[in-house]
Amino acid sequence: MPMAWLLPKHQEPRVDSFPSLSTINYWAMRCLPFFNPQTASTQPSSSATAVGDAAVGDANPLSSKMRYLAATNHVGTEVKPTFAGSSWVLQMKVGQRHLLLDSLGTKKEACLVVTLPP
């Protein structure tokens, strides 16, 4: 999923090789309904620490499958805003903590290749 997230102002002086974890957490939370539509209304909308706290016992048989979300983000600065970079691949399964498989730094221009677990 291509994105154009802006880097939060409090993260601009950070080291470029690290991803913007607050941005990744925010979008992981926003994408939870794709992976667990049964509990979408019970998930907090702004708590980064809640990532991975999915509900257990979902009656949907598809919820037992491992799902993956790959997100790409624009890198660099255009006039004033700085884009967050931090492209990433996340593994999600209902009842389990979400796992960040790999990510790029805030200013890293690269093609992220991730081998998914069997």
C-alpha cells in the first residue's frame, strides 16, 4: 500500500537509519479492521502501545490465518514537509502480537525485500 506520511515534528532530528515507529504503530492500528473486522469498533484509535493487543476467540474462521501488510512511504523533503519514509512489512494474526518483520529508515531510499515465514 503506497503512502505519503509526514514525519512527526518531534522525530525530525532522529537518526535517518531508524524507522518512525510512531508512524508504523499509527498505521498498524488504522489497518486492524482489515485483519480483524469483528473487533474493529473495540480497538483504540490513537494508542501506539495497543498494537498487538488483538482480541482472542474471534468466531471468524479466516481470523486464524496469518496476514501480512506491506506499506511503502515517500522519502525526502518537498518545500517544507519531511516525509516519514519507514516502509515496512508487518505480520498480523488475531490473538497474537503483531510482528514488524522489517522496515527501512526515515530517509532510506531502497527496495525492501522480505521473505515471509512459511
